[in-house]
Amino acid sequence: MPTITGCGRDWTALPSDLLAAIASRLTLIDYSTFCEVCQPWACSVADVPPSPHHPYLLLSGSDYDSESSDQFVFFSLPHNTLHRLSVPGLRGKHCIGSQHGWLATLDPLSELALLNPLTSQEILLPSVATLPNVYASRAPDGSVSRYLTLSPSLPWFNFCPLPPNLFRNASFSKVVLSSSPASGGSLTVAALYGWSQLAFARAGEDRWHLYEDEYPDRRYEDVAFRGGRLLALTSQGALLALELDGDYADCKVIVYDPQDEQFGSYRKYLVVDDATGDLLQVRRELGSGDDDRCSTVRTESITVTRLDEERNVWIPVESLGDRALFVGVGSSVLLSGKEVRGLRRNCVYFTDDRWNLRFSEDVKGDRRDVGIYCLEDGSVQPCLPPDDRFNWPPPVWISPSLSQVN
């Protein structure tokens, strides 16, 4: 590696304590760039973690065809800056979530994988065709030509074989992880599939398991892992706890509140407070946008409740204090303003995650519902520059990581 020189100075010889002090104040993407300057700098800060950082919005970096481009932008909200990076592993794929710095991606055949955009490491997940209710029809050359899904809750869907491009929009909608893939522990992946089904797989397995729900009409709003158990929130007002054992899942109803079953346009999320272990529910009410496009919606209000585990009821949360919530495409997280610089306290940051329209051509020209909701006064502020490139594909929250799987 060449020596960095300038004005008669050898910049590779800067004191280690100075380099460590600088590195500890950098966000992870800046930290990664810092380490790439030269080997002495990287070695000097190997044991110095970067500063806790505000989640980035992952956006398209292409001016033209974002589907075939590997250029992406990491947008920093606090600094209003764009970091352009090449992520070849994302080319042609849909991103349906992120957790622990890893993106959950869907390729054109709806095959799921986990991708670290900074290290380019990829973990392949079981094929969608291993789901017990999915059947792939193949062309003479062996390629997949159609997918057929048998759904007890949607019998009309059983007779609608779909080509891969349409099936991808109707297959997986969310992926959650039991732990970081780089933690070295046992990793379980859970996924919301189709309209009303829950699938799971463990690291090293070659097929998906489908949770056999005794109520086939139940629709899942969100899922999250807490304490080794998978929690699922339904649109019918139930909170379920699932113990995943082998091919099966034992289900226990923690909360059932029929009054919570509401109609209209809304989204509900589960958020685990890592600091206290509390479980939060975020309800996001959606309304019509500013134009006549029926596909355009805007967030009107957001409410937060906390699970009272002694009485098994949801109680209102009036304020988040110095903390902020992030919901939408990506993992739902609760962060502290004391630890993360630039965080707007007592606010909910959100992205557009209507899964049935997320990658629909009908909304490709619409401005996405991405913004910051203030719980104190109910105001909503946009958090993206007015740039059409950032409408497609939909923005994704990500907290990048340099972690790798050995």
C-alpha cells in the first residue's frame, strides 16, 4: 500500500491515540472509509468501535434503471448528506427489510438471502419452493415459469398461478432475525409470507417450515423476536407467542382484544425495548394524500402503547422521553438520544411499507410516505429531499455493520 504524503508529512505515522480519538467519533460508514485509507490507520483503530449512529435510509443511487444498477445511496438524516456506495449484491433484487446491519433481499425468483452491504457477505436462505404450499412450474429449459400457492384463507388464490415477477410482489413481505448472523449463536429466521402465513427456518436448514394456524383467516401485522420467542401481532387484536420447536410452533395467546380489531388504512408494529425488555405496539393511521392518485397515502397519526405483562393489556405511552422509534421497511427499533447524535426525541421515524404496493408499478411515480411524526404535537415532517430517484425502490432503514460470519 503506498505511503500517504503531503506537505512533507507522512500521514500514515499519525499517533495511534489521535487516530483512535478520531475514529470513535465517526459514524460507521465514515469509519469504514477511514479504515480504507491505509493499513496503519486500520490497525490503529481495530479495537475502537465507531460512534453509535442514526439509522441511514438506503436509497437508489441510479438516475435511470434502478433495477439493474448496483449504485445505492446511504442518506444520513442528521447531516443531510448522501454516501454513494456500490453494492453489487443488491442488483436486480428487492429489499424487504434489515436487521443487525444485514439486508433481507428477494431475487427475481423470490429467493431470500441476507446481505451485508458493506462487507458484501451473503447468506442464502432456503428456497421459496420448499414452502409446503408453494409449487413451481418449470419451462422445458428448467427455469421457473409459474408459481402456485395454496392458501386456505384465500381459496380463489389457489387457481392463480403467477409468473415470477408478479409472484415476487405477493410472496415474502417481512423477515426478522432471532440474533445477528455474526453473533455465532443459533440463528432463526422468521418471515411473513403472502397475505396471512408465517414461515420460519433455522441456520443450516434447507427448507422453510410453515406455521399451521388453527385460524386460517388470521392476518399477521408484524413479528419480532424477544427472549428466544417469536411474537406475532394480528389484525384481529391478538398478540401471540410462538415457541419454535423442530418443524412445529406451539402458540400461546398473550393478549386478545377484539376492540383492537379495526378497519380502514393503518399499519401496526411490534418494537422490543432492548434497554428494559418492554414490548411496544405502534399504530400508524393512514389517510389520503395530496393528489387524486388512489395509491397515494400519507401518515396522519401515530400512537404508541406498552404491554402491561401483569394484566396482559396494552397501556398508552404518552411520551418516549429522550428516545425515538423507527418503523417501516427495516427492523423496528427504539433508540436513545443520549447515545445517538442527531436524534429527534419523542418522535417516530417511518417509511412507506404497504407491502401490496411496495414494488407496484402503480406507485412508481408517487412520492413515498416517509417522514418524522412528533408525538408531542402530532406534526409530521418529511425527511427526504424532493428527488424522484428516492421513490423507487422504496427507502429502507439500515444501521450498517462491519460484522461478518466466520
